[in-house]
Amino acid sequence: MQIPSFDRAPAVAGSFYPGSAPGLAKTVKDMLDAVQPDAIVENPLMIMAPHAGYIYSGRIAAECLCRVGLPQTLFLLGPNHTGKGQRLAVWPNGNWNTPLGSVPVDAEAAEMLIRSDAGYKADREAHERDHCLEVLLPFLQVKAPGIRIVPVSVAWPDLGALRRAGEVLAQAMDTLSGLGRGSSILVSSDMSHFLKQEDAKKVDSLALQHVLELDPEALFNTVLGRRISMCGVLPATLALFAAKLKGARHTRPVAYATSGDVSGDMGRVVGYSSLIVW
């Protein structure tokens, strides 16, 4: 059965990022132009970047995205902040809009996930009011115009389910490769929330070390077991399973900061990190 096509309107334009096209384009371009990358990783298997307001986390995202060459299709994996919708919710078609215009959904790649046995479901409710993928889109629009996306909201706290979902994602990436179309995964995640600066850095380093070691099981067990408030642990776990199956061997931490570095309030910070896997 054909799924009706719907576009997604921006939910946080004017709050998390500038609401006007000229202001947004200048803000994103200035952040990207401020980075002087020493090397470029072409078609990385996985990228992780934060999703707070640009004043806090925009620089961390820009530092990462300036160091990669992006393929034709990007699987966007983020957490579910609203509690609505399916556990593995895929926006199946149409476009995602920002003040800079439209980003098309790769409906064919989305269908590869939806028709699998891994629990992916066509679902828009999980995405409609969530900011975590939307705030990264303007960076993609400026850096990689013409890219297609597959938005996935991940809210299934089961290691076996995430492993299976990662297997299917890797298979979809292989299928796209066989069609001559490259793909990568972009995980949207902030790190710990509302801790003292020194405590945030300690627990964030524990979680990030597991990502850099390409160890999804340890990431999942450490973050959930120690109750580290890394909001994107589930999509990051899923993505690591897929990246390992795709032959990931190298990782690179790119940038880390907290909200306190901007606000000056070190008593209750949120952590932000970006990294590359290839």
C-alpha cells in the first residue's frame, strides 16, 4: 500500500535557530567558515552531533560537519523527546522544511527499513514536534545541498532490538551502495544533562569512550546502568551496530563543550560532543 506523502513543517525555527532565511543562512555559514579542517573524511559511516540551540551547540556540530564529505543519502537517527509515536519511527516520504527550503526524504531508502522485520514503522507523530533532527538540517542544506535524508526516531530501550535494527540499517546501506548510491548515518545526541561541569565531563567521557571504541553493548549498558542522561544513547547504539557491520575501524573525537562554557553557569550544564566513525 502506498503511503501518502506529507511534508514536515519546522517546529523550532526562531527558537533553537534563527527563523528568517537570511539570518539562518548567515549564522550557519559563519559557523562552518570558522572551522579550518586539517583533514576530510569522505563518506563516513557514522557522525554524531548535538542538537541544542545554536548558541550552545552549533559550533560543536559545525566542527564535525566541516570535516566530512557527505554522500547522497543520510540516515538521520535521533532520540524521541516527546514520547509520542512508534519505537522506531521512520518519516517515510515527502520533504522536511526549514526557512532555507526543503530537504527531500529518500523514500526508497526509508521503505527498505519499513518493510523489514526489525520494527521500523512509518510514523510521523514521533517527529512532528521533536527538535533533534530538525536543528541539524540547516547545516546540511548549506554544506550539502541536494542531500536526501531518512529521518528515524529511536525509542526502543532493548539491546537485542537495537542490534537487529542496526543489522537492517547496514543491509539498507549495502543495497544503496549496490545501486551506486552512497549513504551515511548522522546520530543526533546531546550528552549529560543538568550536572555540575566537572561531573558532566566525567560521565560524558565514560559514554564517549565506548562510542570511540565501537562498542555498542558497553555504551548501552554503561549509560543505562549508570543513569547517564545522554539523550541519544539508543540511536547511537543502533548506529554503532550498523557501522560495525559496515566495517568501521576508525573513530575520531572532534569537539566537546558544555552549556556552561557559553552561559558561565557551571552548576547545571548540558554536555555536547561530536565525532566521526569510518
